[in-house]
Amino acid sequence: MRVLVIGSGGREHAVCAALKKSPRVTELLCAPGNGGISEIAECVPVKATDIEGVVALAKERAVVYVVVTPDDPLALGMVDALEAAGIRAFGPRANAAIIEASKVFSKSLMKKYGIPTAQWESFDDMEEALAYLRKVGAPIVVKADGLALGKGVVVAETLGEAEDAVRSMMLDKKFGQSGARVVIEERMTGPELTVLCFTDGKTIVQMPSSRDHKRAYDDDKGPNTGGMGAFCPVADYTPELAERCLHEIFVPTVEAMNAEGRKFKGVIYFGLMLTPDGPKVVEYNARFGDPETQPVLSLLETDLLDVFEAVTDERLADIDVKWKDAFACCVVIASGGYPVAYKSGYEIHGLDEAGKLATVFHAGTKAENGKFYTNGGRVLGVTAVAGSMEEAVRTAYAAADKISFENMHMRRDIAKSAFTVR
């Protein structure tokens, strides 16, 4: 089967690597892909948001199945367009992808159907938003309504920080139209974790729980990023808690989307906080998370294509999705200055040596003349699997330390909550 994956990050490299293991995948394409993906798939220079271009590519190359992984093309209706052209695809249609594309929609959905989340208000008028902030004070959370590359959330410790966040989103248009409306919500307290779930709109299959690290620097300091590392599974996500989340959050969410005429078929990312009042939803994503996908899919034993097709065909209940009884850790290596300002084009050294210890997923790289160069903010995701969390983390860092390029940056405390890195 000829399969096409849409996207260019570490998540897509992890998805391609998993699909490459399937005996049914005879040819693998990726649009646009990256340097690392080019080693296992044919990379085609079509942008992930070019819906017409992707449909044309799929027709021209007689692609049987398309996997749409990034948020933007899902929200723009790429799956709808592919299906209209008679091409099978994995991922939610646009009317379901709105669960991530609009925070106002998702918060309203949770309120309507009694799904636990933070108290919130939304605003499309800046002065009203500022007046509300002055009324409730800080700490407080300010979120851009639309998609913002995982950076549209500000956890403000002071009123001034909150006001600056509102102005940057609504007045300065930091995130374009995504910040035309903002959601202001209470700051919940407790440990955060992620549970990715496959769903065909009827059945829900939980993946191993994971925890990512959003801040750029050690000890959760610095600006929010797309994620500087992740590990799985998370010890505090017990079987009892998993059952509670299934019945109080996961099933109600899928059923709510069905009730709204927005059947969700794909992967729902449940960002959760374990508050003193129980688990609550921080956010939904309509796709695999990045970098959570890298360690999570590293534990998958079942053929990923079989799972994807079962979701598309609404027969997920017939698939026994199995996972390794192991631990995985992903350490993201980024360009210095990310996520604010950074330079690309530096040659990357030590990849072969690192690859002997762990799997190196490429995110922001390009390949030229047999060499790899940096080509983005998050450059690599060094991922190790082991029999213990401590061993997984140690191995990931041992591999990451084999890699070098100018202005390289990585956090040194990934999975510190699981144990102390020595």
C-alpha cells in the first residue's frame, strides 16, 4: 500500500517510522517531510497546508491512504477534501478538528456537557478583557482562541503579565487572527499530563500516559515552547485514575462531539491537570502531540496502519492495540534562542553515534549532500526505550550528548519529576 504522511516535524518522523514497520506499507511518502524523514520515505515539496496540492499529489501518485497529522491542515479541512476526492485518510474532519482550532468552542462544549475544566470567560473586545483581568486579578491564564503553534498560552503570575498577554494577542496580533478572541481562565493547580486516545467516534483506546515539558529552560523557566521533551508512562496516572478519566472526561467528550453532529475520528490529545478536586481538562488537541508522540509510539507493538484504518472504518473495537511494558524518554535538542529568535543552517554532528544508543527523530532538519543541517527551532528528538524510567532518561541524554551543532540547546531536567538525573 502506498501511504502519504502530511507534516514535517518530529511527530511526523515518529509516525513515518512506525508505519515503515508495517509489512503492508510498500511505499511511504511524506509532504513536505524533513532531513531525517527523507531516509525512510520519499519527501515531496508540498506544504502541509496546501490542500489542493496534497489532493493532487495523492491522485498523481495513486496514494491509497493519507495520514494528516498537523493541526492546521486538519482545521482547514484536508481530510474532508481527500475524502471528497475518494481518498481514504486518517484524522478528523474540519467540523471535529474545531475542538482544537477554537478554544472558545472547546470550553463551551465542556461547559454544556459537564466535562471538568477551569472556570473561564471569553472576549473579543480588548478593553472588556482587560477590565475582567483587573476584576479577577492574578495568577491567571490567557489563551489565544485559535491555533498558535502550541505557544498561544500565557500563565501570568502578575496582573501586568496578563495585561501584556492580552495586548500582544488582541492589539499586536502576535498570533494573527488566532488571537482576535481570547479565553481567560482560572489557574488550576496540580501536576499535568497528557493522554492521547485513538477514537473512531464509538470506541476509545488510551495510549500510555505522557508528560511533556513546555518551558524553554530547566526548572520550568523561560517562555512556552512547542515542547522541550517528554516521557511515558507517568507514574501518577494509575489504573484507577485512567478509569475515572475514561468515564468522566474521555467518553463524555466523544459523546458530546457526536451529539453536536461532529463525530471525531482520529487522535484526541487530552491535556489534563490532576487538581485537588480531581482530573480536569487543560486543553484538547485534534491530533498527536509533539513531542509526546515520539516516546509514546516508541512503545507501540501493534501495526500502526492497522490501527489507523480501523479508526477510519469505525471498527476500532476489533483491534487489540498492544504496548511494550517499558519506559520511554524524548529529549528535544533545539536551536539556541528558540522559541523567540534563532538561526538555522548549522551542520549537525554526531548523529550516527547517537543513533547507536537511541532513536533520533528529526524535527527541524534538512539533508544536503549527505549531511544534515538545522532548519528550525526544535531540531531533534532523541528518544530512548528501556526497562526503567531512569535507564530511559540516562540513555536519551547519553545519546543527546553525542550530538553537536552551533548554538545547540536542550533542557537537562526532562523527567526530573520521575527521578533525579545525575
